[in-house]
Amino acid sequence: MPEFTFFPVWRKNDSKVEADVKATWAKHNILPEGVDPEKRVKQLCVVAYEGDQVAGISTMDIAPYKPLRKRFGFFRAFTIPGFGNQDIARGLAVNCRDVLNQWSIDNPQEAVAGMMAVYQAKGMGRRPVGVSGLTLIGYTPEGYQVRVIWFDHVTIDV
């Protein structure tokens, strides 16, 4: 079984990792049309490697989620074909959750309440609460699962 190393790179501007990721995106033509890789690479959160090869990439976009009246980190993950197993996706999610949680604590002015994800990969999300703590809260109009985890330090208005 391969050994994966997860590198937290959230807001670190690591030029080597950024170059590896941009090359991987280009090789697999993974970015949607119109997405600038130079902008997306600044949203890197955690990158998984096997040896010196990229095995998985996660990005985080901070934005409001109106139904919950808070700002969240919107988690995206891509596992490289051939490495594409759920261990990488889970590892990326767990590591991103921890990185973003600590960043939220350290940067209270950003008012980030938790992490969200939309599960688009088949076979993901068979249980309402996943290993990462992401919990099913609904579905997109296309039928994809919407999941959230709240950070413990966050309070809500009642």
C-alpha cells in the first residue's frame, strides 16, 4: 500500500508545491474552463504526495454560505488517476479541516465558521457523518451532497 505525505500549504506561497500542482492540473486538464491556475493555486490548502509525485490536491475558497449565515471554507479535492482512492480524499479533508480550523482561530477577523464540501465523486458519502466530521446537510439541485463541519470555537446568534 502506498505511503502518502500530506503537506499543509494554506497561505504559505510554497513555489515548489505550486509549480508541482500547476503541472499536475495541466497534465490532467482538471481545472474548469475559465479558471486561472495562478489564482486557484493561491487557494491551495493541503497537497498529498507519494514520494515526489503529487497524488492529491485540495483547495479552499472562503465565502459566505447564506443559508447558514456564516462564512465557510469551501473545500475542493482532486485525486490523481491511479492514486484515486478514498484514503487520499479523506486525508485531504481531515488535514484541511485541521489547518482551516487553526487558521480560523488565529484570524478571528476572517470570521470563518467551518468547512463545507459538495461531494461530486461517486461512492463518497455513504454515511451522513464522515471521518472528517463533514455532515450531510442537504443536496444541490443536481443531486450532489452538501456537507459542513462547524468549528468548535464558533458561536451563533440565538
